[in-house]
Amino acid sequence: MRPARDFFAPLAVGAPAPLREIPARPSRAIHFFDPGNEKMAAKVPDMVGPGSNGPDVLLGNLEDAVKAENKEKSRQGLVDIGRATDFGPTQFWTRINSLDSPWVLDDLTTLVPEIGDKLDVIMVPKVQGAEDIHYVDRLLAQLEAKAGLTKPLQVHAILETARGVANIEEICGASPRMQGLSLGPADLAADRRMKTTRVGGGHPGYLVRQDPVRDDLGVPQYDAQRTTYQQDLWHYTIARMVDACAMHGIYPYYGPFGDIKDTVACEDQFRNAFLLGCVGAWSLHPVQIKIANKVFSPSVEDVAHARRVIAAMGDGTGAVMIDGKMEDDASVKQCQVMVALAEELAAIDPELKEQYDRIEVAGV
Ligand SMILES: CCC(=O)SCCNC(=O)CCNC(=O)[C@H](O)C(C)(C)COP(=O)(O)OP(=O)(O)OC[C@H]1O[C@@H](n2cnc3c(N)ncnc32)[C@H](O)[C@@H]1OP(=O)(O)O
Ligand SMILES: O=CC(=O)O
Ligand SMILES: [Mg+2]
């Protein structure tokens, strides 16, 4: 067991000191692209920079969705993009191949020396337990030391196996590099033997049905029309993920939504995740970037309300009535969460800043 005092010690001589706290950087859309796909790669330079049109995170994907025969091309493409691009405020992440694959060692031993100074976060798929994070943690420290890096790479785990879900707390606390978790609904569904072939989102068969109406004698009319309510297949896992991340001071994300054309359901799924505490989601296609940016930014109305409550609550103790509703020490904290996020986003998104500033001017 690693004693508490060693938790923040570098794992290799000369490796940068681990972060004490994971910075809260905007990451509403983690945009996936295949660096070996020329068409996608060509779009990357235009996606970089401040504003609400691009993603907060550009992620060069090396794992699933990249054909086995293209793994090396994609890895090299990522190196080229990393070297050639000034990412400005946009974060640059990669998803490496899984730890049981023949490609992951080359992924890490190539990427860290070549573009380790450009990368912010390494996403590790199919994490099963703390042992997977410990492996990556030590290897990264060795590679960082060898490459002379001064900033530690952060690690993000995808929750996509039943074992990973069962070990969620130990995964989050396995290393000071842990930045966050994403839900991986496709692999997780397969691993759990769930009977859905969809990539994320709901399912019309997962529902509850209104009780049958009864006739005058109290006999249930099973064949009469009854309303059904579709439920969220992912609620349990997302809720667990949010609690585990909050407990460890790291960040939870909804993962992929595969029905690219169904932008309405994508927005709903992202919003459920936002309301439950997630800070962002993956975008697989450019059309999903805008959805994530919209959903994971607090609305102007919510920010206006939160600012009013904070102002009315003074030192944050006691109880007040605003618009017929009670506000107190706890609800002011909810409002502080909303305002803190708005400020974080306004700092990198001029369009949002303008919208939030207008509230002040109007004195709402
Ligand atoms: C399920 C579990 C997981 O692991 S999810 C994560 C792994 N999957 C991925 O990363 C998928 C990434 N996305 C894609 O491969 C493509 O978007 C898919 C879904 C195949 C659709 O591509 P395509 O049929 O070309 O779409 P389209 O014709 O509407 O594209 C229009 C133009 O946009 C481009 N584009 C597409 N996706 C991206 C992307 N992610 N990043 C950057 N550019 C993208 C297309 O190349 C196309 O470009 P052009 O207009 O022809 O020059
Ligand atoms: O990697 C993501 C997934 O859903 O699987
Ligand atoms: Mg997966």
C-alpha cells in the first residue's frame, strides 16, 4: 500500500510533481477525430480557439473506430497534428488503445516524447480497476522523466466494463493524475450483456407503464389505453460516476451518442447528464459540438436567478423568500455552483460572456 504521504510523490526520478488539484477547465464537448483520416484531420485547425463554435477539447482517437491496419497511421497523424497546432485555450487529449492491445505500448512510448508537452489528458479505455491506472501512472512518469517534461499528463478513464463500474471509487482515487471518467455505453452494454445495440441514449423497450384503469366494479382493464414513460438505461451508471468523481475532486462526462441524425434525443441525453452533475460529453460528429456547448453551459435564466439568490443571501446564512420560494444556506451553494461554472465558461467563450454580462447590465 502506498502511504498517504507518498501519494503526491513523482513515480520516477525527474518526473514532474503530480498536481495537487485537477484544474476545472471547460470541457463541454470532447470532440473525437481520427488523426489518420485526412478529411477529419484537415478540420482540426478550424476547430481550435475561443468561442462557442469549436469544442473545448479536441481528442485524437487511436482506439475503437480506427481500423487495425490504420493504427500506426493514426498515431503518426496525431504526432503531426500535435506538433503543427497551436491549441490556444482548446485542450488537446488522446484516447490510447486499450491496455490489453498490441498497440498501446507504442502509443505511449511515441506520444509522450513526441507531443507530451502539447497533450493535456490521456484517455484510457476499458479500465477495470486501480491496477490499470497504476500501470499507466508509473509508465507515464518514466516517459515524462525521460522526455524532460515539466507538466504532468492527466489520465481519464472510460467506464465501460462491469468490473470497472464495481471498482469505480478505487479507479478515481488510484492516482493524482486522475482527471475524470466518461461513460462508455457501447462497450459497457456489451460487457454487461445488456440487450441494446444502440450507442448510448434511451431505448423504447425500457419503460414503465401507467396502472390499468378500473371499471365501475373495480376490475382492471388491462387492454385499455395506458401511457408509457421511457426510462433512462444509463441513469444508475451516470449517478454512480458523478458521486465517485465528486468524492475524488475529478470530473464526470457522458460519453458517445451514436445516433448522429437524432440531434433532439442527443440534446436530451446530454441535458440529463448535465443536470445530474456531468461537465461534458463526447461529440463524434461536428454537429454534436454545438449541442454539447449549449447543454453544458448554464442558461442565462439560471445564472440570473443564481446571482439574485447569492446577492440576497449576503453572508450565505439564514433564509429568504425570492419569487415565493425559500432560499437558504444550502440553496445558495447550488447557486454558487451555477455561477462558478458560468464564470469559467465566460472566460473562454466570448459569446457566452456577452450573454451573461447582459444580465448584469439589465440588473436582473
Ligand atoms: C461507440 C464507442 C466509441 O468508441 S465512440 C468513439 C469512437 N468513434 C468515433 O470517434 C467516430 C468519429 N466520427 C466518425 O467517424 C464520423 O463522424 C462518422 C460517424 C463515421 C460519420 O462520418 P461521415 O459519414 O463522413 O459524416 P458526414 O458525411 O456527415 O461528415 C461531414 C464532414 O465532416 C467530416 N467529419 C465527420 N466526422 C468528423 C469528426 N468527428 N471530426 C472532424 N470531421 C468530421 C467528414 O469527414 C466530412 O468532411 P467533408 O465535408 O467530406 O470534407
Ligand atoms: O468507448 C465508448 C463506448 O461507448 O464503448
Ligand atoms: Mg468503448
